[in-house]
Amino acid sequence: MHVLKKNRPLRRIMLASAATVSGIVLLLSLKPHTSPTLVTANANSPAVSSSSSPSSGASPSTGSGGSTGSGGSTGSTTGTKTVTGDTVQTRWGPVQVRVTIKGGKITDVTALQYPQDNPRDQEINSYALPQLRREALAAQSAQIDMVSGASYTSTGYKQSLQSALDSAGR
């Protein structure tokens, strides 16, 4: 005997109703990605020091869209120069880096802004950002490899790094 016998229409109606309700419940339980909020650089980055005479700190820009924003720099031409790259909007949130250059060499790269709105963003960036930093210090340029699983952050990091190096005259 088959479950959906023709002489039992009530059974078919009940199974179809249960399947429909189950499908609707599954669809409603999906949660859409929330829009990221901009993170200010002051809340997430340590203070910047310069080996030259005292000067005002770099004030990173916070662009509101696209790859907009202007880089800021501090330091003298012979000492340590700290340059902040443009804020690059990615699918999951803004990415911005600050580069420290001493004697024409990149000595430090700090991520000022990066996606961190949910636990998955935090997990991805906890392993991606140190790798991107190591790559940038080793390559001494923005020509670095992307991190698997963090392609949007990697792309934004490279673009912001390149804009900072351009601002520094490298």
C-alpha cells in the first residue's frame, strides 16, 4: 500500500500542509547579513610615535563609500614616516591600514579598520591580518599574496596599503 493512496485525500492534504509549514519555518529562520558600521581608527589602534621631532598624530580618514578618503602622514623625510592609507569599502566592511616607513623601508603595517561585526568576521581576520602584515613586510610593497578565505579583506588591505605607499612617495 502506498502512503498517498487516492482514497485517502486527507492524508495528502496533511502531508502537503506539513511540508509547506516546514519550508516556511526554514526560510524565516535564515538571517540576512547586517550592514557593517564604520569603525574609528582611534578605538582600535595604538598610538603612533615618530622618531623625529614631535609632531601631531596622523588623523586617519574615514571614507563613506568606494575607495575614497585621503591619506595622512606624519614624520620628516629623513626620519620615520607614518602614512595612513585610504579607507577601502569591501563587501563586508571598510579596510584601512597605516604604514610606518623608516629609512625607505616598511617597518610596520597596522590595520586600522577591518570587518569585525560578527564572530565569523573576527575569526577570519584574526588569522588573515597577521599573514597580510607579514607578507607586506617581507615584500616591502603592496604586491602581496591574498589570504585564502579572506579575499575581500585581502583586496581592501592591498588597496589601502598601495594608497599609503603612494602618499609616502614609494
